[in-house]
Amino acid sequence: MRLRVLVADQSEACLFDLGPRRSLNLVGRLTDPLAHLHDRDLVSDRPGRKFDRAPITPGRRGATAHHATGGEYSARRHEAAAFARRIAAELERTHARGEFDGLIVMSGPRFLGLLREALPESIRVTLVSEVTKDLVHQGIDSIIEHLPPLS
């Protein structure tokens, strides 16, 4: 079985082929330069404002409460989700060309969740193992050390 190892975070993804005696051969790298920007650089405006609809009481004028809307879905998270979809598309393309049969994914917990959402069913069925560890900026030896045991 030909195994592909994906080591990724929200700004960089490295694709390796697992060779004999657990050696890794780099076959691709994807980067997202927007991941390093501040939220203020990704959006051009503050979140919208919402005014509460309080009943009008006699003698009280103006001063209804207002607050920002938008929730927790920040521009940074949106950009990370877009990068996860880009990685998933690359995996789907290379799998369709027959470059690998099984996939090992190594990523931090937050980005791993975004990858799970982005992976199409055709790639999910090839998933051999997930390692919840951010190793993208570690050396090859560290990545090999965290590879799951394979039979």
C-alpha cells in the first residue's frame, strides 16, 4: 500500500510519500501567505451593530443597548477553512491520479477539525490514521518518530 503523509497547520502543508523503513520523501508543499496576516488586514470593517428592541417606557428617551454581531467566526478562521479546502482539493487530485492508496494526517487539533470537514468522502475512506500534533515546523526525524505503528 502506497501511503501519503500530510503534515499541516493553518499556514503550511507538507505532503510526503512513506518509503521503505519509514523514510519520508517530500512530494509537495502548499502555503497560505494570508494565514500570517492580522485579522485587521483580512477584513476592512468592524462587525455590524445591532440595537436591542427594548419597550419604550414613559420618561425614558434614547439609550437602547447595542452590540456587535458576527460571533466567533473570525476572518482568520475563515482563511484557515479555505486553506483546508485547498489541501483537500490537492489530495483529491493526486488520489485520482493514483499517487497513493492510504493517507496519514498529522495536524494540531483545531486545524485537524477543519481538515476533517473539508475532506471529501473519496479521501476519507483512504484515511489510515490521524495524529493530533502540530509537526509542520519540526524536522523529518520528529515526524517519523510520531508516525503510528503500521502493520
